[in-house]
Amino acid sequence: MAATLEGRRVAILVTDGFEQIELTEPRRVLDENGAKTDLVSPKTGEVQGFNHDEHADKFNVDAPLEEASVDDYDALVLPGGVMNPDALRIDERAVAFVRGFVEAGKPLAAICHGPWTLIEAGAVDGRRMTSWPSLKTDLRNAGADWVDQEVVVDHGLITSRWPDDLPAFTRKMVEEFAEGNHGPGLTQNARQQAKG
């Protein structure tokens, strides 16, 4: 039986500069599988998508970050692009929002440069992951086991490298989001406490 996301709410965290297809394709697949998706952003009004380094479309923000609560969502998607995650990882509210999903054991999906924000949230230590190749050293320095594969799943964390990986990424995203909570304790601090 195919996974269903009926009744699940998914936050997609972005600001200006996200790779448009890395938002629109996961959102389309989630919606088609019954999820309700919200664009959450530190910005209000609209956010600007990009096709590589060219301006693309603007999208309405459904939930301003200052009003969004991790408790309202079952899962989180972090699209890439360079500017988007680079801005999010220095926004304390965005990092806290991501950390909330990690601490609650809720599934997360990050593609391309999206894992930059996961590093800031303390969510990659000991995790097997992939990303855009230029993040390899950043992720390894933060304790991740970086591999070059189209999609990697590690206890509810789904990662992929780039837009060509979207079919595999979205397929695994639906599976993991349908499974639901993967249990708390995935941050660096929680791992250290568990080790003794």
C-alpha cells in the first residue's frame, strides 16, 4: 500500500534565494499525497525563488516564522539554493525552528545547500548525509558521515544533492513523513548526553 500523508502538516522553510524547483516539486508531491504544506519564512508577504542564479517566481508566505510553531507541523522541508540557506543559518529564529523539529524527532528533508541550516541547529553530528558537493567539508567538520548518493535516509533525515535527485528525494520524503516521529535525541547535545 502506498504511503499517505492525509492529515499531516508540513512546513517548508525558506527565505529569498531558494532554488525554485527544490520547493515546488517537493510541495507538489506532498500535496498530491494528502499533506497540507505551509511556506514558513522570516519574511512576510512574498519570497523570491531562483532558477540557479536567475530570478524566477515569487511565492506567498503562508506562515511568518515568528508566528509558526514546531508543534503545528509533522515534518519539515529545507530547499536549497545558495542564498536561502546561507541567510537562514544566521537567523536565530530559523535555526531554533529547525532545532525544534530535530529535538522532537520529527522527520526532515533537506536538499542541495539546505543542510547548512542543519549544521547550525546541531543536527548533523553522527548522521549519514549527502548534499551539494561544496558542503561536504562543512558537514564532515560538523561530524556528519557525508556520502555522494542521490538520496540518503538516516532516522527520518532525508538528504539529496541537487535537482536531478528530486524523484528519489521526494519518494523517500513521502515514505519517511508517512512513518511520522522518529524519536527525540538527535542533536549533538542529546547524543553526548546519551553517551554518558
